[in-house]
Amino acid sequence: MDDQIEAEIRKDLVSIRTFDENKDGILDDNEILNAVSKAKLWAAESNRSNKNWLYYGNDGQVGPMTWKEIEDISSKYPKVFISKTENHPNPDKKAVNWLPAKIVFFAKKALYL
């Protein structure tokens, strides 16, 4: 299942450039595996009722909101990027990692969630 998620991510490495931790412009295997781990984590956490999801809109990050709201946004904008707050007391804190919503949906399907 990790291989399936990794293969899906590798189809468009530009879309996970926020995982380039050393900012060298090249996503190495560890950085890609971090994106896979994050996709799996977010897929599992999407089943919770928390309101801590973000999407990236024209003016920057928008949210926090529920997963259902993310699903609604994604159906309107299939190329939307999402992130998640960690229940931080400051919801305006900028998210570090962003994934295409379609990757998290793919991970949910691969994990049977």
C-alpha cells in the first residue's frame, strides 16, 4: 500500500515541493517517504470530526474547517492543496506541508478508510 501511495506521489513531484526539507530543489527518497507518511496520517485523521483542515486558496491558506468541507471544496476544485493544523492555539499559523487533496483521497482508498 505504501508503494501505491508513493507511486501516486511520484507522478507529480512538483506538487509536494513543501516536503523539500533541505531546500535544495530536489526531493530525495526520505523527503518523498515523509510525504507518503503524511498522506497516510492525514487519510486516517480525516475520519475524525475535528475542524482543523486547511486548503490553499487564491489568497493563501483558508480554514480551519472540517473534512466534509474539504471534500466539498475538492469536488469544486479537484487540484486543491490541503494541510492540517495540529490544534495549535493560533489557527492563523502558516502550515508547512501541503499535499494535493487527491493524494490524501488516494491514500484513504488504498488504506480502505
